[in-house]
Amino acid sequence: LRIHPFLQALPKCEHHIHLEGALSPSILFTLAARNQITLPQDDPAFGSPESLLARYDRFTSLDDFLHYYYIGMSVLVHAADFEALAWDYFQHAAEDGVVHAEVFFDPQAHIERSVTYETVLAGFTTARKRAESQFGISSELICCFLRHLPVPDCISTFELEAVQASFKSGAVIGIGLDSSEKPFPPEMFQEIYHKAEQLGLRRTAHAGEEGPVEYIKNALDTLHVERIDHGVRLADNEALLQRVAKEGKLLSVCPLSNVLLRCVTAISELPLRKFLDANVKFSINSDDPAYFGGYVLKNYCAVHDAFQLSVKEWRGICEAGIEGSWCGQARKEEMF
Ligand code: HPA
Ligand code: ZN
């Protein structure tokens, strides 16, 4: 894989990165030791950071990945742990030429381990401020709900005082929906998305990663999402593809993730040429960079190697990313 200096220099916005997915095996082992968290003894992958990294090359599905993802994040306990995790991500983002990042986090996965929302938010906020002052990277936080957990659990998390306060203050600008996709269609989460809409929050959801194209339609119709995360299955329905193009809704595509989790067998199989030709806007993202073999620039380079996009097409992709971001207009103009 060649690293393209042109792609490094483009003003890149990242819209689909789970901060918990930026937990590298080396930080994972360090925090496990410091926080006295016992990693599974019956899985040889947890023998060392190296063996864990090697296991990440052999994911068989989204759920196979999620198994490791949830065990991994169990080492995050203190605000300083969340800060270290986010700081590690922002350092990579700076190296890769990211100017703006809208990052996901999974509060339910921490609250269920008795780590408070305030702890998580405090760590991330410190890292974000430092990324802004040291690298000039602006960022926003998006709170994701885990679709494999009971809906009432999602609603009670949404209603927590600390969560509501983070929406009100603007510390968290929107909501997302992630985790196992297939048996949990978007419409199950209507209530929470309607509450979010009433509060004026931004809304996105994972749809059409492993799940069918109908999930994309349902996310648009029943959750009133403004973006679709992944959305690669959109290519399966021409009418919906035309609608998404017309409405100018952005897809946050994650090429290396889609290959590693076997949603496609190669980057070249992604319908990116179709999206460009139909004027469907998309951004390119890393999803869970510590698990999928690379940060955002590696995703750009892999797309370029597969599709040989023109300079004009690359500029168009980055402009769509800026336009589809949820920061203020003044910040957008600085990024162009
Ligand atoms: N899909 C669903 N849930 C996730 C993902 C993903 O790619 N990454 C982290 N949680
Ligand atoms: Zn994701």
C-alpha cells in the first residue's frame, strides 16, 4: 500500500470513528495491568499484545469483532484512561491530516461496568481540548446506543441526568446507533430518536453494514437520521440511492472495516464508483482503527489504490465531508 502525500494533505473530516475502537493492544495491556482487570484466560489471543493483534487479522463477522471490542474496553476505568485513549486517536488523526473529527462513544458499555458517564466524558473532553490547542483539530462527540441491549435500557441511559446535561451544554451534539446490526432493525429505536429530534440533537445510525438495504430506508423514515453510517448496501436499491443523492444525506463509509469484517471481499467491491456517479455523498472513515489495521489515511490510500480517483474527485469527497459535518458554518469555511 502506497501512502499518497496528496491524500495526507487534503482537509479530511472523520465522521465514523468509535473512540473505544482506537484502543490499541499495547494500551489495552498497559491499562489492564494498571487497573487489575483480568483478561480472558481461556483465549490464547489474550496472551500478549502481539497475539491479540494477530487475532484481529482473522475476524469472521461484525459479532466476532464486537466480542473483542467489548472485552477490550473493559480495561477503561478512570477518566485518565479515556483521556489516554482519545489522545492516542487524536495523535494519529493529526499525522493523517484530519482537520475535524466527529467521534462516537458507547456510554452503556461503561455504565454497565459501573464507570460513570461523567468519568467517560471528562477524559474525552480533556483530550479533545488538547487536540484543538495542539493540533488545531476540532471535534464533536456523538453518543451511541447499543442496539443489542433492551430498548428500555437505551431509553433510561438517554434520560440520565448527566447525559441530558451533556446534550444541553453541547458537550455531546448528537446520537448514533451501533453494535450487532442484523436482528435489531432501526425502527426499534424510534422513541429515542424522536426524543433526540425534539431536543434538536443531530442524528445518525449504523445501517446497511451487515444488515439489508431496508434498514437504511427505515433509518431515514422512522429515525429521521441526517447521516447513515456505513450504508454500503444502498447500492442494492436504485430508487433509494437516488433519494439519498437528492436529499444530500452523507454516508460515512469505512472501507478497511468492511473488508476486515467480511462485508465485502475487497475494497474494489465497494460501490464507491456508483456513489460518485449518482452523486451520493460519502466520507471515508476508519471505524475502529486499532482493530482494522489502520487509521483514516490508510483508508484513503486503499480507496485510491482500488479506484484511481481523480484529483477533482478527491477534492469533491473532502468538500462533501466538510459540508456534511455538524460543526458551525464558520469552522466549515476555515476547513475549505
Ligand atoms: N458496527 C457496529 N457497531 C460497531 C462498529 C461497527 O462497525 N464498531 C464499533 N461498534
Ligand atoms: Zn462503526
